[in-house]
Amino acid sequence: EIVLTQSPGTLSLSPGERATLSCRASQSVSSTYLAWYQQKFGQAPRLLIYGASSRATGIPDRFSGSGSGTDFTLTISRLEPEDFAVYYCHQYGSSPRTFGQGTKVEIK
Amino acid sequence: EVQLLESGGGLVQPGGSLRLSCAASGFTFSSHAMNWVRQAPGKGLECVSAINAAGSGTYYADSVKGRFTISRDNSKHMMFLQMNSLRAEDTAVYYCAKGVETSGYTAFDYWGQGSLVTVSS
């Protein structure tokens, strides 16, 4: 099983600042099958990034994904008030499909 | 507009059964894998089960293998999850999620609002 470890657990930032979220895999993620989701309290997750770096439909370009192998990053270039939420990485190239434990981005 | 609407959740005793349904609209249902993802209260996300576009291939998490069965009816744009021998640890919100691709190896680009399953005596 590929274990995804996200860091930090909580990121305290102000609107307008840059957010850098990390997702490290215990084994190489095949064919860059790595996605990022945003979840706000009481809502379903929303796909932000798939294939490690492809933005999903309707996602603003302040969200970007990068990485390969075992190290992946989600960057939010300038935080907007609506970006404060929990973010999950997800690998879907190997069974079992697994999620990271989440990074909470909170207002400082 | 893509819409996914789950139904069938509720309170059930340990050892009982429930059948979740997901009604899909707004996209070519028969061209996309479909998935069930659950989230226990205050916890993270878990991929429970997946089915490819044709319904010929399925995936189950080890935690539900042998107890849950996923299926789909492409003619009715519906997906189902039959859950038997339910345990307290199956308590969660169950989300129906549309796959980006036809195969089960896919990210999930649209999600339903979720259906709460509570297993308790």
C-alpha cells in the first residue's frame, strides 16, 4: 500500500500569501496518478489537480501542482478568503487507492 | 450540469444491510468510471469501491471486500453499493464520485452531496 504523508498538518497564513503544501509517497506513484482536492467544512471534496499538474475544469490558475515519483507539491500563489480549507492528496495509480491525511490551511 | 444524488443512507444495526444508490445526470454516464468514497466523522477520505465504465471491472478496499458489492445500470444512469454485514467502523458519509476516465484508475472530478450511514445498536 502506498502511504501518502502530507505536511504540514496545519498551515497558518494570511490572505494574499503563498501556500506550499507537500505530499510524500512511501513508494513511487505510477504514471503521475496524483490528484489534489479541496474540502470545506460540511461540503464534498472538489478536484483541483489531477495527473500531478493538470488543473481541473474551472479551477483558478493560482492553484498549481508539481512533482513526480514520491514528492508532490500543491501551490496556491495568492490565498483568497475562499481558499481556507482542508486539502488532500490522492494517488490512484496503484491499489489500494489512498489519500493523504490532509493539510488544513487556516487564516492567521 | 453534472449532478450526482445519493440516497439510501440511514441508521442500521451492526450486522445489518443497506443499499446506497447514486443517480447521475449531465454527462455521458456510460463513458466514465464511478466510485464510492467515504469519510468517517471528523476523519479523512477512503476509497471504498470503484467500477469501470462498462461495469466489467470493480475495485474494493480491503476493509469492505466480501461485504460490499458495487454495480451500475448504464441504461438508467445509476450506480449502487450493496452493503452487508455492516460494522460500527463503516459509519461515515458515503460520497458518489464521477471518474475523469473510463477506467478505475482515475481521479474524481464531480462528487455528490453525500449520504450518511450510521451503524449502531
